[in-house]
Amino acid sequence: MIREHWKSSIIFVLAAAGSAVGLGNIWKFPYMVGENGGSAFVLVYLACIVAVGLPILVAEILLGRRGDASPILAMQKVALESRASKAWAGIGWLGSIAGFLIASFYAVVAGWAGKYTVTLFSNEFEGADVPQVESYFATLLGDNTSMLIWGFGFLLVSLAFIALGVHRGLANLARILMPLLILMLLGLLVYAVIQGNISASLHFMFDFKPEDLNSDVILSALGHSFFTLSLGMCAIMVYGSYMPKNTSIGKAALAVGFLDTAIAIIAGVVIYSIVFDNGMQASAGPGLLFQTLPVAFEQLPNGHLVGGIFFLLVSFAALTSLVSIIEPFVAYMVDKGMSRILATGVFCVICSVFAVACTLSLNIWSAEPYLIAGLSIFDALDYLTVNIMLPLGGVLIAIFVGWVMKDTKIRRELKPQYEALYLVWRVFIRWIAPLSVIAVLLNQLSVI
Ligand code: TRP
């Protein structure tokens, strides 16, 4: 069977940016900025994107395109070609399994955003203050029916697009939603400039305050640079495997990295100028989007409509990411001869179990005996995947491409135009990226 490929490198960039731009950019990044002292975090994050994220992004795309198969088989092929052990296929296994775990809690949070879209558009928060919105959110977290309907809604829509295939499903989704997302975000930026406190927001995000730097800030910025670029679990690898042979990997990676970073920064600027305009605090943590922001929107002219558009944007971003989390596993089953629709169904059934467990763990299963190492199932899955599996996948990818894969094979895929740039990338992928990620991993495991 002939594998489908993206029709152009622009489609690849849109699809990969669709994967990268998600809840990580619009929900996590802004609250992490708030929790980690504003500009110090932003600057370190930018450095991590350049020094670790981009080199590994190039490596993942490269592996996918070279292998021209689902991550598990692609890794096997590329390893054999460089006379390395087939065990490197483990990277593909790690990624495909992580997909089930990430998709289950990602769909739940996407569901909250979907629910908020409707709530804001229908002006249910009119005149609400912080305690009221907080209690609305708390009620949602206790309402399993509502969370399951919304979470499964997101999963099923993603699965429908996956089942449609690479062109009709994934490419079309990205081609329509990404431009819309960018337009909505630029519109929100204009609104924030006119209605919000843009200068307070810019100062908070960009004033250089070296005294705020500490190792926690650096480590959380590094960890997040992984999650936000969808690295470490072969999502970008599988998208790379659909990339046409004659397109430039370097340029595509730069475009994806740029879009992802620009969208996170703009989302942060928009959110903080609206939050500060109401004299609210930046350090709200994960509740920033679901507890603080709706109140801030309510204070502004047409706030419920603008807020509705904001949450619609979050929902779109989540959808184009969710499909990429699911695709590595489905691609593997398809390589093994299963139909796409059946493979999607299998994913759905297995993932449902985790998704239900995640949802219940927010309320009736939130205490013993349902805790794993003291964490709820939701938090445990988040921790295990984001803090352990992704960095582990990332470090293995960097080691494989930096140390195991033959230079001639790498050059055949990358076709470097500027030798100096290639050599710089080599240094980053061999040394800087793996060593920094190992530092994060050891820190997560509380070794350092
Ligand atoms: N990058 C997405 C975000 O920022 C999440 C995501 C999509 C992801 N695919 C992934 C994270 C693969 C890790 C691995 O929200």
C-alpha cells in the first residue's frame, strides 16, 4: 500500500504547528509565566526553544521522513540502516503508548475549554465575580456527565478526522483551523491593545529581571519547551514521515518553532493585558484560564463574545494537537495492515478507559484508594508523561541522531545548504540537548 504524504511543505508546517500549538501554549505557558516570575521564565523558555527544542524538532522530523513509516517501524528501519540495534524501535513504542495516556487527560482539559466556549457565548457569566466563577469551575470538576460528554466529544471529533486519513482528515483540519486560529488571536491582540493594560503585560513578560532566575525556573522552562513543541513521543516524527522528500526539513522546523513560540507569547500578552486591566493577580496557576480570565473578560465591553472567541480558539488549538497525539499508534496499526477506521476504533476503546478514570479522579476518585503515589490519576498521568516519558523519548532521540545514526544518512535527508549551520546543529544535538534534558529528568526524579 502506498503511504499518503502531505501535498506541500506548507501543509506539513500547518499540521505540525497544529500539533505544537495547543493547551500548552494557551493554558500552560501563560500560567507558568505567572508562577515563575514573568520575564525571567519567558527569556529562559526562549533560550530552551532555540537550544534544545529546535535541534530535537529537526531530529524527529528527520527520523520520520527517513523511515517513511509509523514511528515504531521507522525507528527499526533507520536503526538497521545505521547497523544499530532494533531495540531503538523502543522510542516508537514509548511514543505510541504515551499517546493513550496524554490523550486521556488532554481531552478532559480540552472539554473544559469547549464547555467554557458555550458558557461565555451564552453570557452565563454576566456580572460574575471571582468566587462565582471559581465555584462554577469547581461545580464542573464535580460534574462527571458534563466532563465526559465534552471530553468524549473532543476525542470523537479527533478520531473522526484521523479515520479520514492524512489528506482528507489531518491536512484539512490543519488547513482550516490554523489560519482561523491565527486570525482570531491577532483579533484578540488588537482588542487587548485597545481595551486591556498592554503596557503592564509587556513589562511583566519582558523586563529583564535576572534576580528572578533560579534552577526551578530553568528546569520548568526546559520541560515545557518539550511539551509545547510536541517532542519526545513521536508525534512530530509521524508527521515527518508524511513529508514529501524534496522539501527542506530545516526551514520547516524553523517555521513550526516560530509559529509555536509566537502564538504562545501573543496568547500570554493578550491574557495578561486583560487580567492586569482588572487589577487581578498573575500568579493564579492552572486556574488562570478557567477562573481568573472569564471574570476579567466580563468587565470589558462585549467581553462575553470576545471571551467566547478566546475559548473557541483554545478548543481549535486543542483539537489539532489531540489528533497528533493519537496518530503514532494509529499509523502503526495501519502499517500492520489494519484499516484506519478499525485502528481508530481500537484506540478509542482503550483510551476511553483512561479518559473515564481521569475524569472520575477529579471528584469521586480523588482520594485513597484511588491515588497513585499520592497523586490523582489525572495528575499522575500528567506527571508520568510530561515529566518522565517525553524527556526520556527526547533524550533517546537526541542520542540516536547525535551518536548512532550515520552522518551520511543524516546529510542525505537534511541536505544542509550551510555547512556551518549543520555543524552547529550537530553540537546541539550531540551535547547540549541531551545533557540539558538529562538534567531535567534527574531533577524530576529528585536526584539533583
Ligand atoms: N504541543 C501540544 C501543546 O502545546 C501538546 C501535544 C500535542 C503534545 N502532541 C504532543 C505534547 C505530543 C507532547 C507530545 O499543547
